[in-house]
Amino acid sequence: MAHFSEDRWTDFVRGVSAPGTAHELERHLESRCPECKSAVALWGRIAQFAAKENEYAPPENFVRLVKLQFANSQSEQPEVGLIASMIFDSATQPLPMGVRSGTASTRQIVYEAEGLTVDLRLERKPHSSTFSATGQVLDKDAPLSWLGNAAIVLWTDKGQMVTKTVANDYGEFQFEFEHEDQLRISIITANRKTVRIALGNLE
């Protein structure tokens, strides 16, 4: 069964589709296509939210994050972007006196690219292969300025999406994932190039 693009559905829920196109989309929905029904429901909620908050425009990066939900999980990452440089890694620092090697469970890594600073903390849960990631996206050129609503996407090295989230107003984000080496993070913000972070070997 053929499916329609997100652009078609966004026009449909806003009532701006051409008459012939709108009729075609309605007939497709009557066929009970589960993927397209989910797309219409999601874009419909976004349209309703925007209608209730006239001053609020959904951030461009949030819309892009929603579109990623419908991307084929086996496809490559949609953009190459900029590779962030690691400027600090606690794993390379000497352990405090009295702390044995291998007992420090939290790793802090700081990256920079495109005027952004990303402070990332990785912690492996005890007796588990699950990692917890917490971080913050900062504007390097504006002290005490955060990049709220940045979209954070975790990928495998083959371009398969693992998880995604959106930073809060202070640029803070959090997610969990199962251990896998060579994972990558994309930081998607409005009016900037996508920043990519290579996590490498987590062990």
C-alpha cells in the first residue's frame, strides 16, 4: 500500500490541501492504513496545539524531530552535519586518591562545535548493560545562554535511530540506551548546522 509524505498530511490537517488531494487523502484514511492514521493523529495534535497558542510557533527543530519518527529505521542519517571535537574526557583524568580503577561509574565528556558546547555525562547502571545519559547544550558565545528545545537523536554507526528526545528550556536532556559501541548523537537546533558526536567505545 502506497503512503503519503508528512508534507501532504501537514497540509491536510491544516485544511490547505488542494480539493483533489484532500479527497484522495480521505479515501486513503478510509482504507484504515495504520501508519498514515498515526501520522495524521500526530500532526493533528501539533496543529491543535499551535491553534490554541497563537503566539507560539513550534520550533523548527521539534518539527524535524517529529518527521524523524517516520523515517525508515534502516536508512542512513538524513544529514552529515559537523563533527564535534572532544575537549574534555574524565576517563583520561587521574583517579582521585583512594578510588580504584574501574570503580568510577560516571564519565563526563565535553564537546564543542558550531558555537555549541555539549556537556555529557554517561553512567552505566549497576549490574546492567543500560546506560543513562544526561547532558546540556550551551551557546559557547553567550555565557549563561542555553539552547532550549534542541532535538537530541541517538544513532547506531549504521544510521539506525536508537532513541530521541528534546532538551528543556535550559538545554538539558536525558535518555537511556543499551550498551553498544560506536554510537553517535545528533544535536539539531534551529538556524544551525546539525552537530554530530561520536561516542566511540563506551567501555
